[in-house]
Amino acid sequence: MFSYRHAFHAGNHADVLKHATLLHIFDYYTRKDNAFTLIDTHCGAGLYDLDDDWAQTRGEFYDGLDKVLQQDHCPALIERYIDAIAQLNSDDVARYYPGSPWLALSLLRPQDSFHGFELHPSEFEVLCENVGQLYPRGNRRVKLYQQNGFEQLNRLLPPPSRRGIIVMDPSYEAKSDYRQVVNSVKDALKRFAQACIVVWYPIVQRPEVQQLQRSLEQLDTPWLHASLNVRAPATNGLGLHGSGLFICNPPWTLKAELAQSLPWLKEKLAQDDRASYQLRTSGQ
């Protein structure tokens, strides 16, 4: 239950797609002065040291973040992502890598609120330490919970601001996570139909992945669905060969940004000639 640690995968190709997209959504919500609430159901540690033994064990960032940083010309969505990494590092070497909670909290305004959940005891401890770097004196609008985000989500909906983003990024170690994601999205939309819900999922050789994709695309809400495969599936059936993002009530600006960025990511992050991407929206 507690074996998954995102530090092994920090900065990989899936993180590039996920965090570049999340930054665009976060930026979009700060365009208006109106407050918004951000809920992250599976925070992880929030910040990662790529020189750490865990990150170096697999070195997945070499095929993700590092490839992006080597490029001279990038789409605007990727440029924004690179800027966020640069703000966290004092020189040209990207040692520290921000997870979604850090990216969100870095943009949080005095009127906005953040609720972050992390059940893993060690990850939660590190998350609290990392958030403490951003708010050494605390922040009453930032709340962290060592609880199951799926189980606690409904009590926060709808938020007082009536503007909100929900990020769902479980480990999917348990097959039940796939069904739990679908149920949680449905429940959230019943309570807060305008919610921008961002679901990340791995593309692996499991039937649950296809079931998740079909179930989400059947939802009666505006949605955008982006996926990126960086290689062919492994012959042994193991490993992550791509990832996807399903977004309910996406910003109207996001589709055009992803339409520019996905072909670029496919070319730059490809690990073989089977790399591909898809971009679909409701109503197509």
C-alpha cells in the first residue's frame, strides 16, 4: 500500500506533460481577481532532489526533463514549464524538481486556498517540511492532511469561492484506483459541476487503463483528453510507455496550447519510432 514513492519518477516524460499542463491551468485561474480553491488528492512530497539516490536509481528525468531543457525553441506551454523549473534552481543545472503542490502553492494568492492530501506517512512528513519552506510562518489558507484524498474530497465541495481545481494523481498501484478515480470524478461533479478536474493516469498494459479512458469520456461534462506515448509497449508487458490527462471543464485556452505542444513533445521525448499522441475533446 505504501511502496510507491514519486521520487523514483520525478521529472520523467509523464511529469513533463502533467506539470506543463497544470501550470497553464493554474495561470488561467489567476487571471481573474476572484479567489479559487485548489484541492490535490495525492500530493506526494511536493518537491524532489534529482541528485537524491531515489531519483538517481532509475534516472527517469534523463528521458524527460533533461531532454526538454536541451532544446532551444519550445512551444509556449513548455517555455512556461521551463521557467518554473528555473525559478527553483540557482544555476543552469536543474537539481530541484517541483511537484504539483509546489507549483500550485508558488502561484497561490492571498485570497486563494489550498487543500493537500497525502496518506503515505513518510511522504506526508516531507510534504509538510517542503511547504514550510514556502510558508515559514504558516498560512491559514493552506491545509495539509495525512488522509485519503478520495475519501475526504466531497466534504470540501463546493468551495466557498465557487471556483476550483481538483488534481487527482493516485499511484494506481492498486487496481481499485482506476475505478475510484471515475467514482470520485462523478461524485465531485454532482456537488460542484463547474469544477476543473484534472485526472492523470499511466498508460501501461492493463485493461483498467482502457476502461478508465472509456468511462471518463462518457461523462456528461465538457472535457479535454490528452495522451502521450513515448515508445512501444514493452514485450514483457511491464513499464510505463505513456501517460494521459483527462480534464473536466478545461480552460478554453488549453486545447490550442496542447495542439502545439503534443507534436513537439512526441518528437523530443520519443524513445523509438512508435511514439504518438492524441488530443480529443467532448462533442467531437
